[in-house]
Amino acid sequence: MPIEESWRLVERAYGCLTHMSKTEARRRYGEEAFFAWRRTMHGRPPDADPAAVARWSDPAPVRERGPLSDAVGESLADVAARVLPLWREEIRPRAQRPDSTVFVTAHGNTLRALAAVMHGLPDVEVEHLNVPAGHPYVVTVTPNAVGAPHYLDPHTAHRAAAAVAAEGGT
């Protein structure tokens, strides 16, 4: 199977939250800011301080992040805007072909944004969507519709999604 990569599927840029655990982010900024910045469509963490960026030992190369910088906080709506052209121009047309399978792998928040775009999810539904790692989310795509998603092993996937939610979400 041919493998294609796209910078549009890289993880969301977390700005000041980059390299910070969810626990530390909650402690430092509070539950309300944590929820707004990590879970809502339009919450955007503040940009990282240049001194913090200078301490990062593994900044993502430009070729991997396209025009993005980890230092600049991205909202989930920003991520949805960047995956939308990939969905419209690459993924959906290929998935609509008879007897085709498109397998997309990405980080959890990028997959949340892609699900929001694919299914036209309202913001409040996206806030509560948790994508468990390693559990295929299967969607049938036809020229006229995007089908309802399902997991190959729904019981295990829903249990894993609940664990993700308990730690603060995808």
C-alpha cells in the first residue's frame, strides 16, 4: 500500500503548553483555561515564550510541520481548517472509489478535527469526542454521504476513550 504524508495531519501546536503534562497545565493555568484551550473548538493556548522555546530540545523540523510553529498556539478550529483541504482534495475522493480503503493515522486532536470536518459535528460534540489511540475508526464514504462511524472493537475502544477522557481528553 502506498504511503503518503501530509503536514496537515501533524499534531496540534500547543504554544505555551508544549512539553507540559496535562497535570502540570491544569495546575499552572487552572481547569477552566485547560478545558477551553484543549477541548473547545475555538480555545487557543497562548504562544510559547521565546525563552521556553529556546529550552526545547526537540523542535519539529519545518518540513514536518509545514508552515506551522509549535510555539504558536493552535485552536482545534485552526486544525480543522488545515485538515479540510486534505479531506476534500485527497481523502474523500480516494475513499469514494469503489473497492478502495484509505487508512489515516494522525495524532488524537488532529483526528478529532478531521472527524469534525467529515461529519459536520457541532462544537459541543467535538468537546466531548475522545479518540483512543490504536482503535480504528471506520467510516464508509460514498459520493453522496459520509456514513456513521464505528469502531472495529467498540467495547474496547469506548473503554479506551473513557480512559482518555478521565486524564483530560485527547
